[in-house]
Amino acid sequence: MAMTILGTGSSFPENTVTNDDLSKIMDTSDEWIRERTGIERRHITSGEDHSDLVCKAAEHAVKQAGIQPEELDLIIVATLSGDYSVPSAACIVQDRIGAANAVCFDVNAACSGFIYALNIANGYFSAGMAETALIIGGEVLSRIMDWTDRSTSVLFGDGAGAAVIRKAENKLYETSQGSDGNRGNALIYKREQIRNPYIQVKEDEEENHLSMDGQMVYRFAVKVIPKCIEEVLEKAGLTVDDVDCFLLHQANRRIVESAAKRLHIPLDKIPMNLQEFGNTSAASIPILLDEVYQSKRLKKGDKIVLCGFGGGLTWGAILMEL
Ligand code: COA
């Protein structure tokens, strides 16, 4: 089975935080952040909720797709930082945009979430369970950051991206996915401690935040991106030259450039916007997809590769024809 993209959208908080702004609240510098990551600024909420961002991105995508919200059979939000555990962010979107006929749920595959969600939608299409879906990646990671930890808090940003997709016959679609829970400690966020009548609650327990072994994640990323991209190309019997555009998770410029070098992909086929947004986790690929769509750089029939990696550990790539 395969799909076509009908429309895309994105949304981010108004508040922009530059590297220099961060250097006023922690011991860091524009030079350090730029050199190690390529990030120059990011959007950090000063009021918008996760729900506001995902709903706005969804509204833009549905409008651009030119469909009625009632035509949606499926809404999936990839996220690890929603406002509520229940209802899901997807149910909130359903209510806000009036998509009364959609089945709605969230998935958490960290920064690979948008890839995982597209593959789930493709499975729904194959099983005849849906025809039209809205797939969103949205995060308010600033909510779970340790703002005293300069090694993680400078890397991430808040935002949401969305795509309306529709089942399509005879279109190219290949995917490769994987997970490795054994290396889960490399990027970890533990929820609050359990509180129930049978547990002695430790009142002095510290607040939980995201923590990361940056170097381990770096080593993982530079290996896994080329591996899963090579796998989807091999499945399709194509080479890098056959692909028009590679949309890679926007974590770090050095990671993207390393993958480009290993795969011999010219950099002009790999758009980047991490300098503007930082790492927005599950939102990074759909925000980039929207940017590329709005710039009209892609046309019908073009082949694109999407590739994500992140906490879990998780990774995945999709090769699709537009
Ligand atoms: N500003 C200034 N100095 C900083 C800093 C910051 N924001 N963060 C860390 N440092 C310091 C460290 O304390 C260390 O100082 P020391 O040598 O005095 O101990 C020094 O910079 C080097 O730290 P290190 O962690 O070795 O840097 P690095 O070269 O590995 O770069 C990352 C750190 C996080 C940029 C890099 O490991 C990385 O990009 N990893 C991948 C992370 C990622 O993409 N995660 C998301 C995946 S979805």
C-alpha cells in the first residue's frame, strides 16, 4: 500500500530564544552551541500549550489539503510531551477541528515518532481501515527540560508539524524501522513517582527531567541514519541519485552532514532548519516537510526519504513517491 500527501502545516510558539539569550541564563555561548550543533535559535513557549500547537498545525494541514475534517478516518499524534495522558492529543485535535469520523490516538517513539505514525497509517490503509489520515508530530519539550543542564537544554525547541495523507495505489513506499530498548538510558525522561495507598512516597524526590548521554546518542545517530536509508533504497532497487530530497530529523548539523558524507548525498538535497528550531523531536520532520512543501521545491512524482532517530532507542526511514 502507499500514500499521497494532500497538505501540510506547522505551528510554533511566538517566543524565539537565541543562543545569546540562553547565555544570559546559563553558562553557555553562541559560539559553543553553533559550532557543536548548528543551532542558532529555537521557539520556546511563553504561553502556548501543546494542544494549541498541534491543533494549529492540524488546521493548516487540513486547509491546505482542501478536505473537510469529517473526511478524516484517522488522527495520530506522535509526541512524548502532550498536555494530558487522557484524553490523547489526537482526541483533542479531533474535537478542535471537528473530525468526528476519525479514530484518534497518540504514539510515543520519541524523535522517530512521525516515521512510526506514518507507518501505522500505512498499515491502516493496507488493512482497509482508513482512507484519509492526519499525522502530526508535536512537542513542548521545554516542559521536561532541566533548565540548569546546559548540555541538553540548549538543544531542544517546541513546535508541531502535520500532514494530511491519503491512501494511493501504485505509489512507491518502502520503510525500515527499528528499536533498541537495551540502550534506553541514552535519552531518558522518567515520569513522576507512583502515588498510591500501597507505596511509601518519598516526599524529597527531585523533579524529573530529560537527561541524555550526548556522545552515545551522537555515535548511534551517525551509524543508524545511513543504515536505514541504505535499507529503504535497497528494498526499492534505487540509489541516492534517484531521490530528490532527504528530510532528516533535525537534531544536529554535524549528524546530518556526517550522514550526507557517508551516503554521498549532495547537501543541496538535504534541507535543514535546525538553525531556526533546534531539535523539536517528533515535530522536526513534519515541520521540515511543511517548509519544503510551502517552498514548492517538490513536485508530483518526486521521491523523498524521511529519516528519524531518537530515544528508546528508535529509528526509521521511509522512501515515498509524491
Ligand atoms: N555550553 C558550553 N559548554 C558546554 C555546553 C554548553 N551548552 N554543554 C556542554 N558543555 C561543555 C561540557 O561541560 C564539557 O566541558 P568539559 O570539557 O570542561 O567537561 C564540554 O562542553 C564538552 O562536552 P561534551 O559533552 O564532550 O561535548 P560534545 O562535543 O559531545 O557535544 C553534544 C555535546 C550534545 C552537542 C553532542 O554530544 C551531540 O550533539 N550529541 C547528540 C545529541 C542529540 O542530537 N540528541 C538528540 C537525538 S534525538
